[in-house]
Amino acid sequence: MKTPVTVLGLGAMGTALAQAFLAAGHPTTVWNRTPGRSPELEGAVRAATAAEAVAASPLVVVCLLVDTTVRDTLDGIDLTGKVVANLTNSTPDQARALSDEFVARGASYLDGGIMAVPAMIGGPAAFIFYSGDSAAYERHQADLAPLARPVYVGKDAGLAALYDIALLSGMYGMFAGAQHALALMQSEEIPAVEFAEQFLIPWLTAMLGTVSGMAADLDNPPAPGTAGSNLAMQAAAFDNLIDTAVAQGVDPSLLVPVGDVLNKAVAAGHGDEDLAAMIRVLKTNA
């Protein structure tokens, strides 16, 4: 028989996780904070309390709203011998603190960062970062695989959240630029879909190819003066982006911080370097 699992939290993501476990043949116990608000899950056992749900399975997957919700839900529940895989979005420090607490209460702890929307769970494009207890991960890697491709990133319980937040930061930053570009087109009533499909998406896709070069420059800084498009030139031209937005009646607030960091890097003496220098000045603890 496959490993019994418990899923705490039946929002859109928690429901998708439970469905994936059920489809893979795992005996699945579920619990939701608000009874009656979760959809039917054929084959799942519904626990009346979180404590009952935790007691039912050796592997407890938690997918709640925030870190505080996780703490409140599991407060006072016996976790002895359980593997708690917390897939609730959190910060690295929150994950480390929760790991310390749950390990002290007798559990093995894995933190997870889900890189998917609910509809992607169980599909080939989804993956989940895991960090924490390596023995627990090895024991349950196959059990977790039906959810999404599992990727273990280290024993430090905070690393999965760090990877998760880093990728989300990249996504939101990219979307911010795309949203600003679409707003500029809207200012002249240029059809958004045509612009996006013919120009914006191909341009962004091509520009993503430069990310590996930025990463290489961080790991192995190039010689001074070898930048293809140095920061001093880019900072001088960046004013045109802000001025155009204002003239077109578009709020430039999504772009202004980028210009601020460009100018900060130039002022710090990185004017003859490429975009990777901006990353260096972002490190406030350097």
C-alpha cells in the first residue's frame, strides 16, 4: 500500500495537492479550517479536527495561508514521529524558526516552495523546492513526486523559501516591465494583444538569454571596460523611459526604482560595467 498522507488546508492549491495524492493511489486524509468551504474529494477521508488529521498519516502536508496560520493550526498537536512538509509560502527565517519548533516537538521537517499554480499540480511543468531534513526527504521523495517534480536544495530549512522567493521576484519584476510596456501602448490605444504577441513576448524571450551572462559575471567578474552596454550609457538613456511614461500619462512607479539602482551603481564607480553590477549594489550587507 502506498504511504498514507494528510493534507491540511483545502484552498485552491491544497485541493490540487490532495487530488494529486488521490490520483496516485495514496490513502489521503484532509482537513480544512472552514468546514463546508472546500470541494468534494472523492476517496479522501475528512477529519473533524486538525489533530485527527495529523494522527492519521506519517506524512503531513501543510498548505495554509501564511506562517501564522500554520503555527495556530498545529499548536498543541502531537507531532512525534511525523514528517511535516510545509508547502505554505513563507520567508527563509520563518521556515527556519518553524523547523526548530517542530523538530523540538518530535517531528521531521521539510519546507517547500511550490513553483506552479493549482492547475499545474501533477503536470510536467510543475516543480517544488524542498529543504530541511535530508533523511525525511529521501524517505518520502517518491510519495511527494505525484504533486510536482521534487527538487531538494539543502539541509538548511530556509533554502526552499529562498529559491521560491527568488524565482517569484524574477517573475514579478518581469511582469512589472511587461505591464508598463502594455500601459504605454494603451496610452495610444494600440491593440494590446497584437503588440504583446508580435513584439513584447519575442523581445522578452530574447532578452532572457542575457540572464546567464549576468550570472556568469557575478561568479567571475569580467575585466573593467569590457561591457557591451555599460551602465553609464544605460543610466543616461533610462531617463527617456521615465519622461516618455509621464508624457503619455502612464505612472512610471514600476520603473523608477530600476533607474534609481542604475544611478546608484554608476555613482559607486560601476559605470563601465554591465548589468551584473546592479546586483552587487543591491547587496546591502556587502
